[in-house]
Amino acid sequence: MRILIISNHAYPAQGPRAFRTSELAEQLAILGHQVVLYSVKGKYDYSQYEKETGITMRDIKPRFATLANDGTRRYNIVDKFMFHYGHRWLFWPQCEFHFLVERIIRDNPNMDMLITIAFPHSIHSGAARAKKKLPDIFPKKWICDCGDPFMLNPFFSMPKYMKRFEDMWCSGCDYITVPTTESHKGYYKEYWHKIRVIPQGFNFSKTPIAKYEKNRVPTFLFMGSVYPGVRDPHSFMDYLLKFDKPYKFKLMMRSPLEEKYVKESGGQIEYIIGKDRKQVVWECSKADFLINLTNPSTVQTPSKLIDYGIAGRPILDVANDFLDPDLFIRFYGGDYSQCHQIDFLDQYRIENVAQQFLNLSE
């Protein structure tokens, strides 16, 4: 089968959508399919990666400030101006993808399957635009993969006029794939019949874990993104500053929070920045337990829970307000009987995830 995948990010970029894209493309190629993957390549040399995986890597070639897989992006004074004044209402610079997909379809006519991966959702609307303009050469089957919802995203308020673009791709695609059973609530009811649940997929063999040994000082770890006031560790960290027993709390993040927590805790709170996913999971597997900031919305489930499950350490759920420390104190003492359970981890194996995408082609 000839499969075309379009995604803003892929290997070596970090993040859930980059992992989703790369793991899926690699597994589809392993199964013998011809995979062409478009992303924002930057200056990364993919020649060795293409030899090892069998994937054909091509560049979406945006002209503006979209972040590339190698971490670079153009960001001059024009980009700063447009981002400041146009991001909220024009979805800048990601809106450019809406106009770039047509060229990709022209260059890859009559593919058997198209998988467009959001974020950004303008990749989806660009595919819808291309389908209307190029119906004779558009792929036979089109799947819109969404890690997060767009118009009904509980974390962000989108301009109402953008519903038109969501309607374009929701009505034009064959399927909408989402990672959890509750994710359908992030989409308009008229499209629920197109939604299929396909969880995040990982190649477990590529993710080594350490042999756990109890730490001399109770050590717990958080990894992932923070959304102030929504998925927010500040109340928990404020409590730790007053906690009168020794501990080590590591936060593995893209950028640190306030430095006051490191100083006022005497180094017991530590930020670890810039590690890739393998390194993160390795560190998770060495911790005594892991911190999961609970999501107030059931529409989105943090993908870090999968990595936590692979790491195999007990998981403590922590709410934004952190009003009751009793469960933390039990965890601190080594009682993990009420830990968050990660069940059915096999559903996240990339072999099973890739097969579910292939099943949709039928």
C-alpha cells in the first residue's frame, strides 16, 4: 500500500505528535508499505534515517516561522509582528499549512491512504481544500488524526469563524482518529460517527528502563507540559517547600518554572531540561514514584501516562489545588496501594496501533 503522512513534526523532534508520527510511519514501513512522510525538516540530514527505516522523508517547506524538526525556525521582526498580532485570530503561523497540502497531493497522486496529523489542524483543512480541488488524484482513504480537539478544546477558546475550517475537514475525511474513548466530546456531534479510537503507539523495544533500586532519599518525578491554572503543579510545589522531611522532586520539562522553587527547597526540587523521550523514560524508571497532574477535562489524556506505564513505577495523581496531602504522605512512606493503575498497556504497542490504522483502509 502507498501511504502518505503529513505532520508538522517527526523525528528527531520531541513531543507527542512527533512520536505519534515517527513511530507510526516506521511501523508501517516495517510491515512492507511504501511510506512517504512530509514534515518540516529544517536542516536535519535524513539520509541515514531513510536507509534504516525505509521511509521517504520530504519537506512541507513552510515559508514562515513554524518550528522545524531540528529545533530551528526563522523568527525575524516580521514573524514577531505577525505572531503577536495574528496568532489569536489568524492562527499564525500554522495557518500556512492550509495552503501547502495541495502541492503535496499534486506531487503524490492517487495514494492509497492519507494520514494527516494535527497539531496544527490547518493540515486537515488544507487536505480538505486539496480534496475539493483535486478529486481525481486525491488518496483513496483519508484519516484525520487528532491528539487534541480544536474548536471544542477546553484549554483554548478559538474564534467562532474557524468552525468553518473544522467543518471542512470533519465532513471531508473518512475517519477521525482520537487517542481515548472520551475524546469524542471534543468534536461536534454530527461527526461522531466518523470517530475511531486509536491510542498513542510506542515501540517498547526502543525504550529501555532501569532496574529499580530504592533511592536513599524518596525521589519522585514529573514529566510533561504544564498549563497554568489547568494542569499546574504550583500548589503541590508550594506544599513541598513546607514539607519538613528530605525528598527529591525532579521535573523533566521543556522549560523550567520559577527558580524560587529550586532555591527555597535547597535543591530538593530540580528542573531537568532538554532530554529526549528515551532519557525521560529511563529517569522515570529510576524514581520511587511518579507524579501525574490530573486533567480537569476528560477530552484529553496526557500521553505521559503511557511513558509512565512503560517505566513501571507507581503513579500518584495530584490535583491542581492539592488540598489533601494524605495520599502523598503514604506514597512518601512507600505505601503505593492507591496508585493510579495503567491497564492494558499492550494497546499502546505500535504493532497494534499501526494495524488499527491499516484496518481503516478496508
